[in-house]
Amino acid sequence: MGRALTFADATVIKMATEQFISVCTDDWYTRRRQDDEGTFFRRMATASGRKGDGGETRQGIYVFAADGTSLGYKNAGQHPDIMKKMFAEALAKFQNLPAGQREPGSILVPTHGKLDAKYTRELPADGLILRTHARILDAKGDGYVVGKTAMPGGSQASRDFIWLTKQEVAALLPTKPEIGFSYPVPEKIALRLARYHLVDNTRGEPSFWKKADIRAKAMTLTVVATTTEEIELTLTMNATLATNVDLAKAERGFEVASLGKLRYSTAKQKFVQFDVASLGQHWGDHHHNGEARAGKNPLGLWWTLAEMTKASNTVWPQGIRDKGPYLDGE
């Protein structure tokens, strides 16, 4: 909520966009990287007083000069007035730096060199990105409304992304483009969707499902229309995910059904629509996503195509921190 308040403030936005060069990075990856990028970040963070001993988090909001000189630091969750004060003090410190540290062209920023492949995730070339959202709901009459919770921000929609490779996109297409032809979603893709994207991430980072938590799943594609230029598919999904085979004893679970409409352009050789709505009963907390509502409650999810050339859609999926399991279906 502190971040939401701070970066919705008009003055903070103006300062961040006009008086600084804004950069966003994922601390989980960056503090672990064994390359020039990681070295620079750790050195700058340490100089700011955020040492991250033993590999601990170094998350926060930093202000620094091009050579890494620390000018200011605040952890997340600050009031807008606190952030404005920190920004103003950082600007004053910058103006007091020697000319050789602040004038345009005075600092040569080298190329980052070879990246640490262990902590680098590359967008799927010619693949597909889906933007995903989840939101808690409350039943009202025959429908649903935005859910209520005492957790600040918990009623807002979350955001994540699904990555599919070029080969996986091809695997979603029917071998028989005939109306009525049905076939299962490839197992590797089905596992990725179930484990990493049928989750409640509305209050923070979710704990992803283990393979053993998948108590039931059925994901089927059916051809519903074909033309010389397009194939239309229906995606149906039903899944039960729970931390105990006895659902009554499971500390966390999700019983969910999904329905989707997909359209593949044979002329463009890509999906031009990929909309999936999911609704189910979710219960239980996650390690970094606590204060869930008591008992079972409705949770809705929405997946839709993301424009791959838009920078805000190139954020790495949360689940791909576990690179092998996410991509390989383990």
C-alpha cells in the first residue's frame, strides 16, 4: 500500500520522470547475479546501507549516480511525503558532487558483458505471452462482485504473465482442424498452467503448487469453427489443487473451472485471441501472501494476450524463478 500511495502521488511521479532516470529490477535475481550487473547492484546497495548479509533481500528504492555513488535509500512502503523528502535530499547531494561525477558524458558506462545465465530469463522468441489477473470475489445474487477483505489492497487485481514457447504454441493447434475435434492440452503446458497460474496472488507472492498438490486436472481444446484464414477453439479446464489429498484437511486449496476462447490466424501464423476466464473456491494462506479470508471463498482469474513489444508486458513470470520446473513441466 505504501508503494501504491507513493507512486500515485503527482509530485513523486513528476520528480521520478523529470529529475531522475527510473530503472526497475527484480531484487531476487539481481542480488544473486554473478556478473557485472549483479556486482554493480550489490556494491551500490551496500554503499546505501542495504547489505543483504547472507543473501538476504536488498529490495528498496535507491537513488544513485551513474558511477554507483549512493544518494539515497528507502525500503518499500513509505509515505509519499517521506519519498519526496528523500528525492529532494538526493538531488541536493547530486548537485554537490564534483563535475566529473555528474556532468553529461563524464561517466562512461561500459557494456554489461556476459550475463549470468542462471539468473537471466529470455522472452520466448516467436512464442506467446499471456497477461494474467486474479481477484477475490463475493457472491451476489446470480453473479459476483469485487470481494471484501481487511487486508489493505487485497481487493485489487493482481498481475502476472504466462510464457509459451514457439514449439508450445504449435502444440496447441489441432492435428485435425475439423469442427468438433477435441484433444488434451499438452501435459507440459497443462502442468505449467495448473502449478504456476491457478494461484491466488492477490495479496503478495504466492506459494506455487507442487506436482503432488494436483489432485485432478482436465484441460481440453475443441475446434468450434474453421475458415481458410482462422481456427477457433474452446478451452475447458477443471482442476482441483490442494496441499492434502483429503480436501477437508488441506491447509490450502483451489477447486476451479475455466472456459476460454482462442482464435488462431493461419494467415498470420499466430493466436489473435486467447481469453480464458476461471472461477472457483480458494482457501488458505501462502508463505508471502497471508491474511486470506476465512474458509472457502470465490476467486476469479483472467488470462489474455499480451502485446510482446510493450515493455510492461516483458516482465518475467513469477514462477520462472524456478526456470527448469516452469519451462519443463517438472
